[in-house]
Amino acid sequence: MAYTTPEATRSSAPFNRPSTTLPQLRFPIQPLQRFQGASASIKRPREIAHFSYNEDHEYREDESSIQYYCEPCIGANLCDGFDTFNRYEEKEDPHLDSLLKTLASKEKREGVKVDADFVTWRGMMTRIMTAPFDMFASFEMFATLHQGTIYIEEDFQAKAAEIASDSRNPPNNRRNYPRYYNQNPSREMMTYWGYKFETLSLTPDTPASTSREFLENRQNTVVSNHAQHCSIVRTAFGSNTVILGGEVDGLWEPKPDPSKNPDAPIPWIELKTTELADPMTDRDILKYERKLLKFWAQSFLLGVAKVIVGFRSAQGILRSVEMYETNQIPGMVRRGTRCWDGNTCINFTTAFLGKLKEIVTEEGVYRISLRKKAGVIEVWKEKEEGTGGILSKEFLNWRARKDGDEKGNLEEPE
């Protein structure tokens, strides 16, 4: 009998820890001195697989959605086309399905099990890695152990509740916005600015192979976030081996031929937008360098070499573009406001992953929780058996067949 997962287990349970449940791990963030000094050994992220989503957001195990950087036109209005934005939003919990589907395909193709201590999306690791210097950080995640690997995913319902709460409480520090946006652009508009910048900065082929007509009409292209390309990498924090999947915005130049140079880094880029204050006060500089923490962590984790930042006005007009080498960003901050330290982030993540391995040693579902301003990450077991839907039925069936594990033929408890 095939390994089946009842539909109910594929939905994340709402965050509601029983008052009698004590955490199995309390990992305090402070004092940070515990994590200062030279960083733990890190293995450079190396791509082991990839996949794309097409314009209908359908999974494709190919490179069809890769794009290339082409400098955007300064002065472009990032508000243009908002009314025709073709936005994709997750309506159901995606779990780790696309990541696991790609890993299973790789195993079938190569005949070798993809092994690691942890498998997760890049976003989960970014939240953990930036927690030491993000005073407002909060997250809810689930983890499960299967065949020696800990799989971590976001609590989809908790994230949806957070987004809904943010929508009901818009920021109150907006100023100088156009009258036709009621001088207070929505979060949706500000999100759109980021996607618009990507549309203006990317082409489906190298710039040299792209027609002049296409380049000159990028401002009129309908903005869509359905198509994406995701890179899956293997990396390590100290002795903790990690497989991460995450979206990459584009390439600086074509990917190197792995058959000729398998160790060559891939020239990925990360695109970001932020407001450019004029003039920049000390407070503005501090705010910007705090933003650089997330820019750096996201790129560092996937081995993205360059971060390209579009500076916009408060009204959404693109004023300038700056390019940073990812590995130089921590040094910039160290010479500036010193509001965060990259080595501390790496050491914190290494220590936490090591502790998590000591706790998640049995099957079941564990919750990883950081409440806003709590200053401590807590881990406790929510379910004694099964994977809680974190792992797809297809992945479990494949692993059971591959390993000839008779236990894999049992039905997962509800």
C-alpha cells in the first residue's frame, strides 16, 4: 500500500500552544557576545538543482524563467502599470513541494540520495540568520525529521494572519505622495514598486541578444510575478549541512558551463528597491544599513554575488541604481554605523542549528517560534507522529520505494 497523507495533515495548524506545554529548547538571542569573533566555517553555496515557474506559475524543471540584468532607465515611474499588475499570491500552503519534487527528480536521475542535515527554503534561514539584529523579528515554523534530515517550513496560517494584520495597520510615516494616491500609497503599491523595478531591469535573454524595441518598451510591459526561477544549493554552517531553495532574480552574465568548470560560481543578482532620502541624515543612513542586513543575508545564503539597489523617491520615481558585491556589504556596515555584524549572524545560525539537531531527534512535528521582542527562540513538539504535511505524499512514496523501507508503506496517522 502506498504511503498516504490525509488531506487534513497538509494544512498548517494555527499557532496555539497549550499553556501546559514547556519548550524543549529555549535559545536566547542575547547576549550576542557569545557569537562574536571569527565566523564559523562556511561552505560556499553550490547549486545542485533548479526549477522554474512559468507565466501561469506552473512548475517546470528547467531554466525557462531565467532572466538577465539590463540597467533600467533612471527617472522611470515605478507606479506605472499598477492597475494591470498580474499578481500571484499563494492561496494554499505550498509546503516544500516544489523543492522536494526537484530533489526527488535529481535522485531518480542520478541514483544517489540527496543527503543533508537540513532542507528548507532560503526565507526560513534568512529569518533565523537576521534575528540577532532585528529587534522586531518574529516567525513561526514547523520542522519534522525524516530519514536523518530535518525539514523546515513556514507556518502558512501564521504568516497569512501576519499579512492580514499588517494590511489593517498601514504605516503612518508616509509623506509627499501624489494626490491621486491619497498621499498614502498602500502596501500593495509599495510591493508593486519592487516588481516594477525588476521588470525594468531584466530581459529574457542577454541584453546583447535582446531587440532594441524590447528594451525601449520595458516601461510598458505588464508586470507579473507568476514566472520565477529557483536555485537549490548545498551549503554548510560549521558541521551543519544545509540544502536551500530560493528564487533568484536574474543573471549578470550567462551561467558557466558546469561540464567545463563545475566549481565556477553562478553570477546571480538580487534586485532591491528602497527610498532615497534627500538629504540623507544620520538616521536615514542607519535605517538603510539595517536594511542591508536582509539584502546581504538573502544573497549570501544562495551564493548570489551582486545586490543591485534601485533608489526611488517617496513618490516611486527611480532616482539612481547602485551595485554592491555581496561579500563586501558586511565590511561597509562595519565601517559605517556598525548596526549589525555578519560573523555574529553566521555564528548565531551555526549554534542554533546545532542545538536544533539535538532536539529534533524523533519523528513528529516540532514548532520553532520567535515572538516579537521576546528575545528567545523556542522549540517544542506539537505532534508525536507523522510529518504534518511538511513532506508531500509523492516525496514520501519515492523515498520509501528507493530505500525499500517497509515502514514507508504504512499510512501516516491523522
